[in-house]
Amino acid sequence: MHKEENFQTVTLIAGDGIGPEVTAAACEVVLASGAQVIFEPVLAGMAAMEQTGTPLPKNVFQSIKKHHLVLKGPTQTPFGGDYRVRVEMENAQGQTEVRSHPSVAIALRKELSLYVNVRPIRNYPNVPSRYENIDLLIFRENSEDLYTGQERMIDANTAEAIKIITASATQRVTRFALDYMRRLNRQRLTVGHKANVMKMTDGLFLKTAMEVAKPYVDIQMEQRVVDALCMELVMKPESFDALLLPNLYGDIISDLAAGLVGGLGVAPGANIGADCAMFEAVHGSAPDIAGKDVANPMAAILSAVMMLRYIHQPQAADRIERALSRVLADKKDITRDLGGSVGTRQMTAAIIRALN
Ligand code: NAI
């Protein structure tokens, strides 16, 4: 039997800005770890736009529909303007439909029904941070809220956006969060919302999440208004176990939480659906440091580690985590955001050397 028959193919989207640097690092480390994966690169984002006229060409979906697994670098989205990511997809009746989304990442999450974004935030030994003992799981609803892209200019000076919350999407993400927590023996889930003002939408999110959680008697449910939650996260982040948030608050709080443990360079993530998953760091394309070999590859590498656990290759995942811990403890080959002075490539090479 050919050795590669047991290997899992992963669609690889390098992305924009620092994306190609940090995904290259993640792929090198994964391949060196002995993981049984093969990467299939496809082009999406600005590079795809330049080469094909669209940021999300059809072959990206073709590859993902075949392999159901994606490792993705960040993709750049212009601020403001009328940039839309148009995709041609087949609807339930077999007809081709053109749909548009605010960004490549949102288009992928939505079209692939990746309904939850899981973002573990924790202190890593030897990563400088103002806090200790943070070990927080963020579950961000990934399919609706203000991210459905239903925005319009009413006139030149007035714009509106539609916020959608459904009971079904809230039930789905809450169930996922609670089941995931059970597997990890996590005990307390805090729902973030603004139901005092967004009475219908966030009110529905909060009510539905609390309803779904009733049979999960082993998990304590609590709720916080999202602004107060931000304050508490900064004052005593170690007191939270897991957060369940609608899409927009989840996006914002993920970056805040990354800042509590050393910055965006150390925060990985996974977008998960019923039959497909896409692993990507919390951070964006970081145009300010792109192409300079200074980006921290940790978040991309840890996203790949989450991927390896998802496809049941824990040994390779453990090896990578141990190697990373050694490099962090050694403090010699770490990027400048971690207090070191080496580049992305040197840190990656050190992690590969430390694999055993
Ligand atoms: P950003 O996350 O790219 O950068 C924010 C700050 O964090 C910058 O100072 C950057 O240098 C730093 N940073 C980020 N990753 C780092 C790393 N690995 N190592 C060291 N420093 C790092 O956020 P920004 O500037 O708001 O967004 C830039 C672009 O990225 C935008 O076009 C945005 O739409 C896109 N973006 C894409 C995402 C995705 O594809 N999933 C997620 C977030 C943003």
C-alpha cells in the first residue's frame, strides 16, 4: 500500500500580508512533526484577486468540498467602500446562485456552514503577559448577527445594517460549546450579550442559550452584559472559564483576550461545522509587518495543532506543543513580540529542531 493512502489532505490558503509567512511556518512544522497530512495549496485573497479577478475562485470550494479540512492564513479586507466577495454556489434546487459576503473569511465560514469559531486563550509559559493563570475558551457564533453583510446606504449620510439572531443558530452554537466543554471537563460558561438594549436580538440569544443549557446540569451558566464583561476580563481574566458570544462581540473580545496573554501572535482558532473545519489564527494580515520576517508564527502553528487534534493525530500535536514550549523556555529563538529578536523563519527552524 502506498504510504500516502492514510494521509489526510488539507486545503491550504496562505492568505495575504503575513499569511504566507506564518502558514509556511505552520506547514513546515506540521510536516516535520510526522503528522500524516498533505497540503493542497489554493489561492484566495488579494493574490487570487490579482491573478483571477476574484478573491475566492471556484477551485477553492472544489478543493474544500473534497477534503473538508482547511488551514487558512489571514485574508485582507479593505476598510469601507463597496468591496464584496461574490461566490457562485449551487442552491438546494441545483440552480447556480450568486451570493456576496463582506470578506473572504466570512464567505468561507458562511458557505461552508462553519457555525462556531473556537478560540482558546491561555497563558503560555515564558510568553510575557500582565496576567497569570488565564485559561479561557471563547465560542463565537460564526454565521449571523451583524456579519451577514446586509448593509445599505439609505442616503448619502445615513447607513443601516441588519442584525440577525435566530434561535436555531444560537441553539446549535450553545450545544456545541456545552458538549465541547464537557469533553474537557470545563465547568462554567458565561454568555456575553447586550440584551438590555438589543432586546429582541441579544434577548433571543441569551434566552435561547440559557434554555439549551438547562439539561447540562454539570455546567454552570452565567451571563454578563458585554461592556461589563470587557471590564471584568481586564480586571480578573483568570476568573473566567469559557465565553459564549454572538458573532460581533466574539470577534472583538477574541482580540481583547489575545491581548491578555501576550498578543495576537499567540492566539489560535478553529471554525467548525458539521462536516468541515477551517483552522486559522485570530490575527489578521498585519500589513504593517508583512514581508519583513518578523511575524510570530505561534498562532498559525497552534491553529495547525488544533487541526491535528481535530483529525485525531494527537501525537503529532503533542510533539509540536512540546517543541514550542522548549523554544519559549529557551528564549533564544523567539520573535520580537515575545521579547526576542529573531525572525519568523528562525523561530520556526528552532521549533523544528526541538521536535522529538
Ligand atoms: P491584524 O490582526 O492584522 O493586526 C493588528 C496588530 O497585531 C498589528 O500591529 C499587527 O502587526 C499585530 N499582529 C498581528 N498578527 C501578528 C503576528 N502573528 N505576530 C506579530 N504581530 C502580529 O489586524 P488589522 O490590522 O486590524 O487587520 C489587517 C487586515 O487583516 C484587515 O484587512 C482585516 O480585514 C484582515 N483580517 C483578516 C482576518 C481573517 O482573515 N481571518 C482576521 C482579522 C483581520
